[in-house]
Amino acid sequence: MSIFSTLLITRKKTSGFHSIERLIVSLSKGLLRKKIKNEVINLPRANNGLRNKLLNIIYVIKINKNKNEILHFFGDCLYAASFAPLKAKIIITFHDLNFFECENKIKKFFLFVFSIYLPSIRANKIHCISSKTAMDLFRILPSTEKKISVIPNIFTHVKENNKKNNISNIHNFLFLGSKPNKNLKRTILALNSVAKYKKINLTLVAIRNKYVDNCLKYAKFSFEVLSDISDKKLCEVYNNTHFLLFPSLSEGFGLPILEAQSLGIPLITSNLAPMSSVCGLPEICVNPLSIEDIKKKILEIMESPELIQKSIRHGLLNYRTYSEEEIIPRFRNLYLELSRL
């Protein structure tokens, strides 16, 4: 085993939030297979409210028992990294900086200080999951440049069942996410036009909130909403999907692209970074701000067996570039480098 160990620190397990957790579990298992000792640590309190944040900070202060440990912080608990013991070697991961896009100037100031500036100053290394995230961070805080390493997400494979889904009379579309950056309203308006020509059904995997409910008011086709589903249920959803719709306005990475590709599911995504580079096929990318463009691409891929097959063939090759075998050695090298500081 390695002469150092790594603590992978993330938020408290919360209903409805699973994406970061799945990535961390995949990272942990992959590191163990590469002889890197590690442990996943969930903070004891949710990240809402000052009291909860203070209790999480106290927990982090006490957590570092071994001077050879590396503390790796993920997601929306980066504020706690600023208060880690001075002897600890710190890595922080920025998945995206969408949280920084808010109009409230006071809130934006506190987000900058406690979620970006202080953690970045304290960290020995900064991990960004895409070049887009790295560039966003550099624009906000240029002093981070020499600390940044870009390593993509490890792809967490969705298990495939034995069912083969042939295109039928009803075309099943899948959409994931409940935040405005996912672009649900434009997607629904585009599907309304498609529904004039085709029988369609939309499965929306999302936390039901005011934004989602307002968007669904525009839907003129059948749909279902699934919230807080298990990984097993997500597998079932994917395996009953004909097309994934992922025309997001902003992402740190875009993991659903790879999930669909690994199962041979055709998809449509955004022509913006990093989605366009993650999917790797310009023919399935759209302008996410154009309802008309989204509609045309949906109809094109539905009516073109050639484009469907090209998307499937490309996807089955593309997702492997984000496999554990490709990504874990890069994390191992990052940890080894930090252990020698």
C-alpha cells in the first residue's frame, strides 16, 4: 500500500443529490485498485445555515489525525478546506462555478471569499474537472494558475439490462436536472413542436421545484417526473430511453453524455464547452439558446438511421477515454506529487 493516505471529503448525504457521490465512490474504488489508501468522509451536517457550516468546520479541524494524510475536498463543502490543520496537505475540486452566478452582490461577495478565494489560497493543489471550469476559475482568481490540474471525471458505468429498446411508435426522451442551467424550458418548447409530428414521452429525472413546475406548464405531450431515484432505478430509466436530451447552458463536465454513450443511446447536447468536447461529435450538438435549433436536431436524429448509428458507434468508443484505466493514474500522480511537498 502507499505510504500516505487520502481522505475524500464531501457533503452530507442528502436526498436527491447523488452525482458527486457516485463520482467519489468510483474514484475511491479506483485508487484502492492502484494501491492508494483512501477513505470517503461525509461531513456530518448539511451545508445550509451558518451553524451547520461551523459544525462542519470543527469536524474538519479534528479530522486530520495522520501527518501523511491528504485531504481532498469536493463540491459545495470547499469552505471547510480553509480551516483544515496547517500540517494537512489539501486538494480542492471545482466541478463548476455556476454557483457564483448570482445577482445578489452581498451573497456573491461571501461566495467568492469563502467558497473560492480562501479555499484556493489554502489548497496546495486545485483540481478542475474540465478546461472550462479551469478557465472560469482563472478569470475569477488568476493567482490559482500554477496550482490548477485538469483531470476529467471518471465515468461511472450505468449497468445495462438484457432488454433491447427498439424505436417504437412512441419515442422516449430522457432529461436530467432541475436547475435553470439545464435548459428545461427551451427543451420542452422544442419538444412541443416535435410532438406535432411524432408521438413522444419525456422522462424528467429532477428534484421537483418551482422552476421545474413552471417549465412543465408549457408541456403539450406526455411526461413523467422522477425524483430522488436510486442508482438501480436510474439504470432502468436509461435502459428504457431512446434519446437523451442534454442541451445544457453551462456544466462543469456533463456526465450524462457518457452515461448515454456507454449504453448506445443517441443524444443531443450543447455546442458549448465542455459538453461539445465531452461528447466529441459535432453532428449531435445544438445551439442551446435556440429552440428552433433544438427542435430541428431532435427531428433530424429521429428521422436519420445513419445519424443514430453514427452517434451510437462514436459514443461506444468515446466513453472509454474517461474510464478508470485512463483517469485513475492521473489522480495517483497528483497525490504522489502532493505527498512529496
